[in-house]
Amino acid sequence: MSLDKIMSISGKPGLFKIITQTRNGAIVESLIEKKRLNVTVHSNVSILSEIAIYTLTEEKPLGEVLQLIKEKENGQATSISHKDSKDALEEYFFEILSDYDEDRVYASDIKKVIQWYNILQEHNLLPSADDVVASDEEE
């Protein structure tokens, strides 16, 4: 599945799948609780396909970062928890993306990426390498 149908909603835990668009927002379903809710245009949402991680040379799309984690973990859940120490998270992320910008990518960002990867992996929603390449070509 493509990341342009998955979102994060500020103030709500987990990730949400867009079910349908409405006139003033969208109906989404929690990947964790499987509950549906209405999200209005006033909600602070982030579509995963629009998120990028700062590196020293460029911004790397989240899909590519998730693909790197997937390769490292052979498609399994991460060997680290999003609740691990700041140092452990940074060390893990450095293994994935050695040129990430340590001044602009915070431990809280790394926690989100790890948590999102595990949620997507658990629900078999990780983008394939083909999805990641296709989204790069569209930009």
C-alpha cells in the first residue's frame, strides 16, 4: 500500500488509514484500534508520503527510510523499541541512515519513525520498493 493513504493525526496515537474523503475532511480508521472517526480540515494531520527526513545533503522521503529499515530487519519488526533510550535510538537510526542531520532530526522524530514502521509492518502496509521508486518518479 502507498503511504499517501496513511496519516498521523496530532494528539492521537498511532496511524490512520484514509477510508473516504468528505466535503470538509475525511473518514479515517485507526490501524491500532480499528475505530473510524471523522477528521476535519481543521485537524493537524500529516500524510506519511509527504514526510521526509533531513540528511546532510537532502531530504529523504519517509518511504525510502522505511524501506531501509525493512531491508535491515528483513521485513520483520525492528530490533529496537520506540521506547528505548535516546542514545540507542540515535545509534539505530545512524545504522539505517548514516548521513541523517543530527541537528534537525530529534530523538522524538526517530521514535515516531520506529513506531510507524512497526505499526505498518504489523498490518502488512509497508510500502514495497516499487512503491517507493514510483513515488520518487512522480515528484
